[in-house]
Amino acid sequence: MQSAEAVALTPAQATAAEQAAAATRVPFDLPLSGAVQSVTGDASPAGLHGSMPGLPIVPPDTTGSAGDSLLPDPLVPPLTAADRSPDLSLVAPLVGGDGAVREDGLAATLPSAPVDARGVAATLGHPVIWSKQDPQAEPQIDLDRLAPALTTPRVESSPTGYITLDQRTTNRPLTRTVSEFLATTTATAQDLSNQ
């Protein structure tokens, strides 16, 4: 029997592995049929389903070089999120106007969307430098190159969502469903006030 010796990953290999893990998806399934069945007595397709990025938070890239500076730049690198958001799908029971419970009366879907999220980073500039030409020379301090700064975090995405209150119809954008619901509610209130 042969034993394999563990080999440390280079920074470039570690970064590539982290990027590959962030690109994978981990599915999950949370069935709610048991809870619904205990209330209604009927079998139900209710549940929450979806997938998450294999690595939601990506460590900073450490393969960069600070040139002639002895301090890394940035000093505190930012954490980044995976490049896609989780996707979620929910099917839940809904009580109708007649009091009857529809086991699949509500369906909500939040598809995966592109994400550009970056945390705070801190930098000091390059106040401590060394000479590439003479590696034996002492490091020099140049306060003119001191430039402390914090970068603000940013989150950019364009998520979309769908909701359906009746499984016999196709999915519709959430904003349209909400506006139609508000319009119907307003019309009903006006009809009641006119009576």
C-alpha cells in the first residue's frame, strides 16, 4: 500500500480552487408536506427548494504583487461574494376566499441572479520600500508614499422574482402581480363605499 504525500497548493492553485468552488451549486430541499398534512390531512407538495453557491464568500486573491513595497496593497484585502445569488422556489398552502385550503395555492420563485459584491478594503500606500536592484540594501521609509484609505463595500445585482397565487395560471412577474392585487383591492373598496 502506497501513501501519498500532501503537497501545498501554490497561491495561484488555491485561488483557482476557490473560484471553482464558488462556481459550483449546492442544491437543498426543505419539504413542508409533513407539517401541512398534519393541519389539512391531505398530502401536499409544499416545500422550499433551491441551490446555494458552493463557496458563498470568496477569500481575497493573494497572487498579486506589491512591487517594491514591503507592505501588501491592499493591506486588508476585500472579501467578495460568489458571482451568482442563491435561487429559491417556494410552494405553500393558501386559504381561499371560501375557506378552502389549496395545498399548492402559493408559488414564489427567486431565480439566481448575477452578483457583484465586495467588502471593505484598507490600504496604506507604499511607505516602506526596498530596492530590487540591491536586495542587500536596507528598506527605506518614504512617508510621501503613505496613503491610508478605506474602500467602501458595494453590492450590485438585478434579481427577478415571480409569484403565482393560482397554480392553474403561469408565473407572472412579482411587480405585476402586486400592482394587479392593489388595483383589485382599490376597485373592491370603491364598490363597497358606493353601496
